Amino acid sequence: QLVESGGGLVQAGGSLRLSCATSGGTFSSYDAGWFRQAPGKEREFVAAFTWNGGNTYYADSVKGRFTISRDNAKNTVYLQMNSLKPEDTAVYYCAARLSSIVAPTIRYDYWGQGTQVTVSS
């Protein structure tokens, strides 16, 4: 089970850090990703961290502003979001899958309940 936290209301230009913790499990051997869904839009990929190689991937819209990281000792994945924009407003979901060679933007098996991020202009 994945549990997100850290969402909230922030002004444009501000920062938030989202956390995703496992409940009764570990991220060992799992790829982890963040996705988001804005009202009236489809869920979209934001960032991912692969277990094999420790590579990171980002959507073009967040590249240079968001950073995904993981703390294996705490079984937690983070998404540091800086220079937030109103268009970043969405429900953010944490996801995980067993380490895979499939593109890191798709095919996740485990999902959190989501945390709301609202960026005011």
C-alpha cells in the first residue's frame, strides 16, 4: 500500500515536497513514479525513478523544476516541486511496479490514494 502526503495550497513560485511511503512493504526492486490528474484531464506522467540503474525521468513540463528521489532506509519516495505554476494544480499520485524494462511512464501496478496540490496565481 502506498500513502502520499505533503500536498496543499501554495502560491505560484512556491515549493512543496510530496512523500510516498509504503505500508508494510519496501521499494526495494521496485520502480517508483509520480503521476497527476487535473480536473477534466487525463492522468499524466510526472516523474519516475527506476530501481535498475537508479535513473530518473521527467515530463517535459516539469523538467528542471521537479526532482524525484527515494530514501530506501525509510521506504519513501519524494517529489520535490519548485517554481510551482497554476497549471501544476492537480491530484498527485504515487505509483510503483516491479523493476521493468518497460518505459517508466506506463504500466504501474500499485497506486496511492492521491494528494491534492493547488497552486494559486
